[in-house]
Amino acid sequence: MADTTTKTPAQGEFASGEELPKAQGRAKEFIKKFLRRKTAVLGFIVIIAILVLAVIGPMITPYDPNAYDYSAILAGPSAAHIWGTDEFGRDVFSRIIAGTQLSIGTALTATLLGTAGGVVLGLMAGFFGGILDSIVMRICDVMFAFPSILLAIAIVAIIGPGITNIMIGLAVFTVPSFARIIRGAVLEVRGELYVEVAKSIGCSSARTMFVHVFPGTMQALIVNFTMNIGGAILSASSLSFLGFGASVTQAEWGAILSQGRNYLAIAPHLVLFPGLVIFITVLAFNLFGDGLRDTLDPKLN
């Protein structure tokens, strides 16, 4: 007699088969909504171009960004130097392209460090509450009382100038905003049924926070991270402009702008082009961040 026993699928087979189409459907819906926001798409394209330039920029510069040419000092834009030259005859276009890596890298590193610190503090404050929550939030309130750039200047003035110290200064004043946003997201998530189930089956506090609660804060984290990068680029350039960051020999957007201000009357291109690049980059990150927020926030939808 033929075996008529019905084989049952392995445990989780149905779940995995159902979850994949759901995830694909959510991704398609997100892309569809995001593409409707033309300014956000434009910002995203500009960001991709800038990131690619940061990676390959030093390899494609038409001139050595640090090569002096005393026969072309303060030359205006021309066929030979499309963005002109500086007071040492260095090609401005090459220096700005080469400086993309340092400027973007500084902002990304500082934002990542600030995000890590803010996420940990926000998770702990929102999850445990009580006195820990009060202490963390009061510290954030004190830091919010100072303008971010002044706080960064104070930190860099204490620990000394330099690119590394700028990253530390920017990271410190980035922490409070992430801590507050993550705390708010945790307060919404920690009462969910799956979090209560995790606690009831004996999951440790650390596992519950990072495995079960933290994923529920990702939307707020991604949006805030994206929008903070633009502010970090602007702040890092401002600090370098004031002399706290890159040295005069380094190709960095703020430092290039700082050197050019001394020749504003006779060579405005030294200020125009680096300022324009900073403006476009910061605007692109802000437009992209706004688009992500509008797409991911169910209240706005």
C-alpha cells in the first residue's frame, strides 16, 4: 500500500515564506513613497555623487592639490584652472575635490560617535526610567542651553585644535539630540506586547533593550542621523574656518574658505566655490533627511 502520510513543513517554513513577501512589499511601498518626493530624490543623488567623490576624489584631481605654481598665483577661473588658483598657485578645483574625503569623513565619524553615545544613553534612560532617566535628561537640557557651535568651540579649545579633536567636539554636542529622540522612541516601544513577552521569558535587560526595543527606534534614528550629517559638515567647516580644525596645508573645505577670505576683494573665487560646495552638500543632506522623515513617519502620512 502506498504511503499516504502527509508531510508537514518544518517549523518556521510558513513564517519565513510569509515574511519575505511582506518585507518586499514594505520595501516597494517605501521606495514608491520616497520617489514621489522629488527634492529628496535630488538630495539623495547629490549625496551619492559626493560620497563617490570622497572615495575616488584624490585619484582624479587634475592637479596635485598641494603643488605650488608661482606663475599662476590668484588666477581666476580659466580653461587651465576652471575654479582658479589660490595665493600659492594651487588649483582650487583639485583642492576642493581632494578635501571632500576629509570634510565628509570628519562629519560622518563625528556623527557616528555621537549616535553611538546618544543611542546608549537614550535606551537606558527610556528603558529603566526613574532617577537614571532624570539625570540623563537634565544633562541633555544643560547641553541644549548652549548653542551647538559654541559648545564645540569650548570643547576644542580645552582639548586643543586638530581634526581628531573636532570629531570629539562634534560628537559630544551630537549626543543629547540622539539621546532625547531615542528615549522618546523607547517610551513608545517598551509597552508593546513583544517586549513584555521578552521580559516574562527571562531575557536580560541588555538583551531586551538591544534586541527587542532598539529595532523599534530605527526609523527615528535613521532620520535624525541623516539630518545631523549636514549640520556636522557645516560645524566642522566652521571650526576649521575659525582655525580650530585642519591646518593650512590640508585640503579641507572650511580651511580653504578661511584662507580665501583674505583675498575676497581681489579673488572672490577663493570663497565662492568652497562656500557653494558646502552649501550644496548641507542642503542635499537636509532635503534627503526631510524626505526620509516624511516617508517613514506614519503620522505625516
